[in-house]
Amino acid sequence: MLYKLNVKRTIFVGFAFFLICAFWQAYDAIMPLILVNKFGLNQTASGGIMALDNVFALFMLPLFGSLSDRYNGKHGKRTPFILIGTVVAIAAFVALTFVDNLQLQNITAQGVADIPLNSDGSISNEAIAKAWEVTASNPAPFVIFIILLLVVLLAMSTFRSPAVALMPDVTVKPLRSRANAIINLMGTAGGIIVLVLGIIFGTSKETYKNFTVYVIAVCAVMAVGLVLFMILVKEKKWANEANELQAQIDAEFPTDTKEEQETGKMSKGKFIALLLILASVFLWFMGYNAVTSKFSLYATNVLKQNFNLALIIAQAAAVVAYVPVGFLAGRIGRKKCILIGVAVLFSAFFGAIFINAGTPAIVLYIVFALAGIGWATINVNSYPMVVELSRGSNVGKYTGYYYTASMAAQVITPLFSGLIMDIAASSGAVNLGMGILFPYASIFVALSFVSMLFVKFGDAQDLGGKTGKELVAENFASDD
């Protein structure tokens, strides 16, 4: 019996992750610029607000993952959460830009936009301080902005776990790394489209940018992804078929340990493996998210480069890597793939330490291409390792565990890295503060390698030798 991944269905399911990644790409690109340039927040305060989505996620993602496990509506367990959450997020995100424009009018009227930039083209400390004075004297736009921001973040939190859990719902365990490669490919496509929109609308060219049209364009991309998802995905039918096939696999190739067979609960060894995987997820996100949340400022202030182009290259490299990494996991296992990916990501971040404004742009692009490949290799395999330890009825719950670990890191690291930068820059050496970014990221990525070394469970089921050339050759065939 050969187990074939249905590529067409996996692509359709991936439209949910497509629209999620489109949103976060835009959010991470413009939010630090709005908070610092227009509202006058320092790095620590802006980092705290950037971490809000992750604070909500600590509670919301496990909650809505479990709720979607127990929900069983007409359109399935996950689809209603995706539909409602996306519609609310789009409406609030567009409304957010109108408040941003109101603040832009206020600081323009007070002459903030007339304050000269630094000689390197970055916004001056005087302008940031003056923008904060305007915010403090008229806090209403800031208060409304934060309220709308909370609505956006809450809406996104309600459907992320259900959207991600849908892939293992409709995919049997041995094929989840390959399916996750396609899901991540879809997410990357959404991110790349938004990066291209960033170049088209010049998000990195103007210090005091009006983002309304850009955000509307991003939301249009999200809406298209949602419409395609709703039309093409038949959640209940596909999940039932996957459950039947998984039952056949479990009967032919049982994976429960003797302890699990006797108690019906997760064994101690698997529980330890779960904790180690989640620790690794926490550590590499501590490093990676520090870079993604601060890179737009780092590229502007230190490298004098267009951050959109560097990120597009990283995303493009990830696109190239996703499918080969999915195949590779079937050959050498998920754990080994992750260790390779962590090593590549560390090499990229460590190499970036030595890049400055005088370094040829091609060097930066090579480093970010390596980072994209490393991150793709990690992402394709880490989530399937977590849900490999779950049972069919609690995939959403384990998805919540995965995102709790990643979001906990993303709560801490913008604040912690921002605080370190502010301390280092307190002498007035702005570049010294920002220059800590890549050493900081390298340390945490290296620590994640150590914790992953000790993981003993979470690789794909051994299908009795049926994971060789014949199975690999047919894994990407479609049954449709």
C-alpha cells in the first residue's frame, strides 16, 4: 500500500496560511515605522507593542485550537474560525490606517516632518522626540490606534491555530512534512506578494508614509485567498477520508509504545521529546523574530539598504527549498533536517554581524538567502514533529502547544532585544545599539541546536520500508 500526498488539496488548504502570512508580512514591515516615526515611541516601547500579538497568542492560540477541536459545524471544525477571523481582521486593519493618517496630519502640522533627517538618511532623535510630544499632547489618535490594533490582533489570533491544524486534519502522519512544505510554500507566496507591494508602494522610501492604499492592497490579497479557500476546500469530506486512511496505517504500522498501549496516555519518553521540541521552537524564534521585528529599522539605520528586497530574496530562497526539504525529511528524518536548518540559519545570522553600510549588497543578499533556506528547513519539519505526537482528536490542542512556544519567544524577544539596543545606544551611538541585533539572534539559534539534539521522538512513522524511492516518487501525485 502506497500513501500518496494529494498536492491539489494541500494547495487549497494552504490558502488559509497564504492570507495569514500576507497579513504578518505587512504588519511587521509598517508597524515599527508607524510607532517610532509617527507616534515617537522608543525601541523598548515599540517592541512592547510589537509583542502584543504574541501576548494574546499565548492564550488565544491554545484556546481556539482546542475550541476548534471540539467544534463540528456544517462546514467543518476549522473553516468557520478562518472565515470570521479574516473578515474582522481585514476591516480593522484598514481602519487602523485612517487613524495613522490622522496622526500624520498632527505631526505635520507641528513641523515634525520638516525636521532634517540624519546624514545617513535615518530619522533623527529630535524628530522622534517631537513626535512623542505631539502624541502626549493629543493622545486620542494613539488610544484609538491601540484599540483598533487590539481588534486586529485578537481577530488574527482566533483562527491561526484552526488554519494550521487543518493540514494535519486532512493529511496522514507520514506525509505531514511534505504537506507542510506545500503549506509553507503557500505562506511564502503570500509574503512575497506583500513584499512586492511594499516595493511598488515605496514603504521603505518615505519616512512619513501614508499607508492606506498599501494596506488596502494587502487586504485585497487576503480577501482573494479567503474566497479561494472557501470555494475550494471541502473540510469535512477530506478530514473523514484522512481519518479512515490513518486508521489503516495505525493498524498496519502501530507506533504506540508499550506504556501507551497499557495506559492509553502519552509515554514519559514522548512527553520529554515534546518538551524538548517546544524548547527548541522557543529558542530559534527568540533569535529569528528579533531579526524580523527589527530588520526594517536595522536596514534603514545601519545598512542603508532597501529591506523589502533583502526579505524578498530570503523568501524566494525559502520557496526553492521547501519542496526538496520535504523530500529530504522522508529520507533522513525530520530531526536531522531541523539540525541542518538550524546550522544554516546560525551561519547566516553570524555572517550578518560583519555586514555594514559599506559591504556590497550582494553579500547581504547571499546571507539572507541562506537564512531563508535554513528557516524553511526548520519550519517544514518542526510543526509536524509536534503533531506527530498527537492523536487525531487533539491536533488543534497540539497546534496550540506549538504556537504557545513560538509566541512566548515572540513576546519576550522584541522587548528584550529592544531594551538591549536602547541601553547600548544611550550614549548616542545609534548604530552600536542596532548592531547587537545579529549577535543576539545567533546565540539563541545556537542554543536551539543543543536542545534539538536530545529529541528522540517525532519523526514520521516507519512504513515498513515503504519510505524509499518508490514512495518518494509517488508522494506528490494527486488523487484528484
